[in-house]
Amino acid sequence: MTIIREADLITSIADSLQHISYYHPVDYIKALGVAYELEKSPAARDAIAQILTNSRMCAEGHRPLCQDTGIVNVFLKVGMDVHFETTRSLDDVVNEGVRQAYLNPDNPLRASILSDPAGRRTNTRDNTPAVIHVSLVPGNTVEVSVASKGGGSENKSKFVMLNPSDSIVDWVLKTVPTMGAGWCPPGMLGIGIGGTAEKAMLMAKESLMEDIDMASLLIRGPKNRIEELRIELYEKVNALGIGAQGLGGLSTVLDVKILDYPTHAASLPVAMIPNCAATRHAHFVLDGSGPAHLPIPTLSDWPQVSWAASPSARRVDLGTVTAADVQSWKPGETILLNGKLLTGRDAAHKRIADLFAKGEPLPVGLDFKNRFIYYVGPVDPVRDEVVGPAGPTTATRMDKFTDMMLEKTGLLGMVGKAERGPVAIESIRRHKSVYLIAVGGAAYLVSKAIRASRVVAFAELGMEAVYEFDVQDMPVTVAVDSQGQSVHETGPAEWRIKIANIPVVTS
């Protein structure tokens, strides 16, 4: 009988969550480094360079890879010869580890979990509870897999009940383009096949805990039908040309993982869940000898990639930029923002909409006229930081507010990540506005461009309050211009054609 002390499990959970907040898995970094070397799309290559540079900075500075430090997922395989030395439930012990990790004063992680999800949606303030899965297995150890899953990728999860004769490949290839770029490719696709609806979803999530091994699989060749399917989907998804951040390019996925389970003769459940550029997971085993110790990567594990803005990038003064200036910006152009930038995301937009609906003014001091808004919920700062990691959130969630903001506030432009939907694009075109994107997965790098920060309105919303950032050379790309042209439509379309006509090196 192995005795697992409560404190050892708590410490191991807390330490692993801190570890994965700033260390990418080495397999991901190496795969992304290969993708960078092979990438032929300038826009995608620039985005990957930002992600790799951000990753190295986070490893050195022990700060989060992404401002969205995720919802915690924990898989525990508990040996049947294990006894837990605790008076609390296993869920309570795990959640104490989560609480300690997210409230760590040296590296506080953003609390994103809301209770009463269909009602008041109140932040729990410590990112608990985690989503916990427990299975009993033979043995005298506890195997633990821990992941923190960002909302941008989690929101792109898909599920379907296919007919047994339907093609899984066809469904995936039809579905991936509908996911847009909000899941921050290049990343991984986790697929669960079989069982029941909930089993398929669980397998898709669990498959994302595996190491990236597509390069070695391509070299040795498949040994079974699942490996054949992985290779087929990897090649065909990349041939879609979606590319890094959806800008068009060769690498959309670095790997495709699949788990399957026997299913009913009348059924073919298929689930698909993506992992983003902030792929975060860790694995450890407790054997009763104390808390786990995760291996620390060395800086030599990172490729020698250091992002720098192109000399042709256009510097823009946010204090003097005009509507006429904005109309000269071209899709795909790199812009370096300088000056005062307002922020706001879901909760702030809802507050503003409610005020307008009641005929009430905006809070004193909040004026969007001829300003830009950045869709962001930053991590709290530590030590001498102005702000913690502050990468963009998915802009499509703000689409329903876009026309209101452009029409009623005098807003000039927006900054976020991923594509805009047709309603937002039409509003941008009609108002001669512009939408810019920052790179999802480069939150710490972006934060270094922020030189001052203050809360302007809705302070009670925490990370969802409206801030004013003073930025210096903050790198963004024109994603939707004042004519309504979107690089998330033109980029992948262009690269689908190019990929069809050039040999793609896969290893």
C-alpha cells in the first residue's frame, strides 16, 4: 500500500501549473522551430517568430506564455493499492493545488473561471474549480496529467454524430475552416472517435496530453489505421493553407492526435478539440516518496529565433492618427502602435451596451472618439512590470457589439486576434474603420511594448475592466481594411493554391 500525502499532491499540482505557465513542452518548441524554418509565407513566418521569441522570454522570465492562463484540466490514474492521507475529497485537494498556483505572488496567473455560468457569471478569483477526471487502475502509484486550456481554443471544440458510413476525414476538412483562427494555430488537433458523445469528447481532450511525434511517425510510417488517419489528416489539414494565426501558410497543425473506443453499431461519434500556440501540459507520477519534480528545459532547447519588426513597418501615433490615415492602410501591412490605447472585452462591451440601452452616458473619463480599442484581459503585474502578459483575445466574440461601438462612440479601430465575421466586416467597411491583429501566443512579448497602464472604467470587472495603455511600437497587422478586405479570407485562399502547386517538405 502506497501512502500519498495530501501536501505532496497539492504541491505537485501547484508546481506543475506554474511550470507549464512559462515553459512550453520541449516537443512543441522543436516542432514549431521546424515549422518556422520551412514556412514560406512571410506573414506566417513573422507570427511564428513572435511566438518562439515570446516562448523563450517566458522561459527566462518565468511569466505566462499567454494572458489566458486557462481552465485547469486534470487526469488522475489512481492505483488501487494507493491510500491518500487526507480528510478532504480528491477534488478538494486538487483544487487547493490550483488555488496555490494561481495565487502565487511571484507569478500570479489570471483567474478566468466564473461560477453561475448561465447567470451572474461571478469570477471565483482563484481559477477553481478544475475539471477533474479520475480512473482507478492496477498499481501503487498515481499518474497525473495537468493542462491549462485557453478559452480561445476550447471555444472551437467540435462534435458530430456521423453515420457509420460517413467519412471522418471529410468532416474534419469541412469543419476545421469553420473554426477560424481563434484557436491560435499552429497547434494540435485532438480527435476522439467512438464510444458515446461524452466519451468521444473526453478522448479528444486527453489525446492532447500526448507528445508531438508526427515527424518520427512520417519517417517510420504508420503501423495501424489510426496512425494512417493521423498522417492523412495532418497533411490534408495543412493543405488547407490556413497557416499561423490564420494568415495563410504551410503550417496549420504540428500534429494530429487520435484516441478511439468501441461504439454502437448505429453510431460514429467524433469529437475534435484544438490546442493553441500556448500548448500547456505536464505529466508526473507520485509514488509516496514526496512531491513531483518536473524536468526544467534548457535554453538550448529553443531555436535561435529572435523577432524584430520589419524596417518597412509603419509607425503610427495614436494621438494624431485620423480616419483618412486609417483608410490608407493595406491588408497584411505591419503597423507599430505608439501612444494611448484603450482596452475592453466581453464584460465591458456588455456594460457599454446596457448603458446605451438605458439612455445613460459612458462613465466619466471614458471617451472612445477617434481612439483604438484593444481586446485584452491582462495578467496582473509583478515586481517592476507595468502590466503582466497582455496578448489579444478572440475578436469574433465582440462582433455583435462592433456596429454599436463604431456608430455610437466614434471608435476609429480595433485590435484583437483571429478573424471577424461578416456582420463586423460590413460594419468596418461602412464606417471606414479598421481591424488590426496582434499575435495570439505572444502575450509577454506584447506586454513589453506597454509602458504605462491605468484603469479608466469598470474597475470591479478586474481583468475585464477598461484600461488605458501607453504603448511603444506595439506590433500589429492590418487584418480588415477600411474597404472590408480580410486577410483571414485572402491569405488562406492564396496559400491553398500555392500549396497545391509546390512540394511540401514534412520532415
